[in-house]
Amino acid sequence: MPKETGYDPSLGSKFVFVTGGVMSGLGKGITAASLGRLLSNAGFDVTAVKIDPYLNVDAGTMNPYQHGEVYVLKDGGEVDLDLGNYERFLDVDMTSDHNVTTGKVYQHVIERERAGDYLGKTVQIIPHVTDDIKRRVREAAEGSDVCIVEVGGTVGDIEGMQFLEALRQFSHEQDDEDILFAHVTLVPYSKNGEQKTKPTQHSVKELRSIGLQPDILVGRCEDRLDPDVKEKIALFCDVPTDAVFSNPDVEDVYHVPLTVEEEGLDQYVMERFDLVDEALPYEERSTEWRDLVTQDRTGEVDVALVGKYALEDAYMSIHEALKHAGLEKNVDVNVLWVDSEEMHDHHEQRLEDADGIVVPGGFGSRGTEGKIEAIRYARENDVPFLGLCLGFQMAVVEYARNVLGMEGAHSAEVDEDTPFPVIDLLPEQYDLEDLGGTMRLGAHETDIQPGTLAAELYGDTSCTERHRHRYEVNPEYIDDLTTDGLTFSGKAGNRMEIVEYDDHPFFFGTQFHPEFRSRPTRASPPFVGLLDAVLDRPDARTEVTN
């Protein structure tokens, strides 16, 4: 938590609206989160809102191939992965109120219309939809000093027009010193090595045609913007030269706050908001982030990630949690991708090359046999193993099959006719018809058995972690499963939450998703435990130096 400043909360929140142009995936979210990190270091209470223009009510039913991972918040909200970046950079826990989608807005407006709340008026985009958007932003910002609002997509997308119109209205309703518009845009190189400003000019022209004038321009480029390029952008886009900032490519996104701080972005924002005198003196600001991400590493380890979505964004939080554990143990973690569908043909060698193995969550039957084989390899060869959600369930299936001799054991999700359904549907899921928002979601408490590996990792007799699943360990098989070294060391009532195997250096699985609560400054205990086990292996292929 940041130190308290003298800022008067009765003055209300300051708002930074972040838009993007030219193309998606430029790094608006990381830019916005980095600014938030710096303002937090300066002592301000910062929150964030992500606006997603799609018609889905939430991200829960989206294909990871198209949209990356579904990030789960403490209240069970299934949201865009950018909310994960905000939680990691700001070290805060958000709720579903911090994610605004077109579907969510329209659903609420139509429900109000059906209830007769509009008193017979014709319900329209303006003012009813835009009013609902503004209400959501203000409610999410309540109690914070600064609220950073990222508008997904790019300027000019038809899906985003109602949101940009709401922001235009918003700008007229707020005092000038309480609102800023930051526009992130691409500055590409030409073939002769010249930084080109025309994409930025056209993007700003499109934004201004909607009635929005950016106060700040952030240029995404391979390198820092040349001084004459900054001046040209300022001239053609009608902003001061000192309001044009570089955000060049970096090796690690956790270095972006350091880069934009060197550019002076946070200082410019505080000056525009008249907050400089309210901020902590520079020498009193937290340096924990800088110290952590710039520390010298003492070595590196290789961890195999056995999944079926061949897209890094589909497992972003796991990648980040491994990185956080590496920061705590002062090593670099190289993630080796293992396709669970093609493991026998192409990826067995990667398992053999790995110092540790992670089997993540997922849905459906595709790739499950490859995951089971990877778990068997880890168990039989004493390779440190961490199973998450489906990985936890497949660890139970693998043990039932290959240790207890339950031939054909499986999850009822994958094989309805399995003779040994050691994983079965949650009882409350039987009669559900809708798929969206109906799983066991969000933060739930797990009781931990004293004297177990789980108790050692968490240093407590309970933990609270986030869930996203429909299936669980079948209680009818608990006695059989725990007769020979397998222990369910974490439970929530009659639900099995944590599994571990005694006769193994580190064999650990969780029904929950610990990666969602991992932070750079507060690594997740199961991931730290995995790296501890990796570093303790006498034959580990590490390059640790003293």
C-alpha cells in the first residue's frame, strides 16, 4: 500500500482516460498500469477501469485463442486479461465493477427499460447508454485519488463509439484539472530507418473528429522517439512538445514503469492535476519495484508448461507467477512450451530438458491424455510438479490409473462413461443451462492440514484463493485415493482443494488458481515452492552462480 498523502478525498477522483490508435495490442494497458504504479509510488490511491467494447457481458465464454486468458477477480468476475496487469502493477484487488463491457451496459439499460424505469421515454444511445457508462466509471473510481480508464480497441472502431461519446460528455462534466486524455499510438520505422509520424497524425485526427483532444501522446516504438519526431508530433497533433512521451520496447514489461518515469510521464500528469505538492517527496517514494525488477539474477531454470492453447496470452498469469517466483528466488525462469496434443511426436524431449513441470487449467477433452502423461513423467522421475485446476484433476486421474490400478479412470467432463469417475460435476451444476458466470468462481477459503507441504508453503492453516471450475474430486473415491501416499491437504468442507504426494520432492496440485493472486512484490506460495524444489534438485540443469 502507498503511504498516505495529504490529498483531500472530498475533492473527488482525478481521471486519466487512455485510448489507442492505429492497431490493437500496442500496450495501452501496460502503459496505463505503469503510470498507475508510479502514481502509487508517489503516495496516491490509484485504481483502474478497463472498458471492453465487445457485446459479451463478460469474458467468461471467450475462446483463449482469440482473447487470451480469462482473468478471475476476487468477486468471481471473469474479465479481460488487462485487469490482471492492473492488479499486478498496482497490487490491488479489483471487482467486476472495474470492467465495463458493451454487453454489461446494454443488459442493464434494457432491464431498466423492461422494468419501466425510463417513464415511457424512448431509450437511446444518448443519453441512456452513455449515462450508464459514466455512472459505472464514477462508481468504480469512488474512494480513489486517481482512476485510470483504459478504452479497449482502437479509435474509429464502431463498437467503441458510444464509449468515446461518453468520455466526451464526461470531459464537459469534470473540471479541467480533474481529467486528462492520453493517447497511445504506433510510431513505426520506415525501411530507411526513419521514425514515421503519419499513423499518429491520422489517429489523432480521428480522435479529434469525435470531439476528443488528447492532452498526452505516448509513442510506441522500438526505440525512444527522436527529439525532432516529438516536435513534429506535437506540431501536427496540437499538444505541447513536453506532452509527447516515448514508450520504447523493453525486455520485460516490468521495466516499463522505469522507462516512462525517465520520460517524466508521472511528473507531467501530477503537474496537470495540480498534485505535485500533495505527492510524497521523491526521496520518500517507494523504490521496491525498481529494486526488485533490476536486481542481478544469480542463474536460470527451465520450467515446462504443458498446455493445449499455443498462445502465451492464454496462460499469461501463469507466466507472470513463474516470473514473480523467479524474482523472489533471484533467478530467471525460462518457460518451455509443451503442446499436450503433440507431446509424443514433438515435445517429450522438452519434458526431459525441464527442471520443473507445470500443468495448467483448461476445459474439454482435447490434450488431456498428454497432460496425464506429463504428470506421470513428473511423478515417476521425481521432477518438481505443479498442477493447477485441470492439472490438479488430471494428477488425481493419473494416480488413480497408474498407482491404484483403476483402469479407465477419468473425469466425467472428458469421459461420461468412465468406470471410475474420480472427477465429477459439482452437485450444484447439474441443472444449470447457462454457461456464462455459472461456475464456482472467485475467492474461497481453503482449510489446510497442519504438518503438510501446503501448510509449509502458506505458513498458515488456511488460504484464500480464486476459483474457476465446474468439476471436483468425487468424494466417493477419497478413501481409495488416499491409501498410499496421496494426501488432500487442503479442503473446503467436503471439497478437495489441494493434493500432494508424500513420496516425491515436490508434487503439488491446487483446484484453485493461485496465479491470479501472484504479484511481483508478493509471489504465489505454490510457485515459490516449485522453484525451491527445482533449485534443490541435485541434477537440476540450472546455471546458478555465486
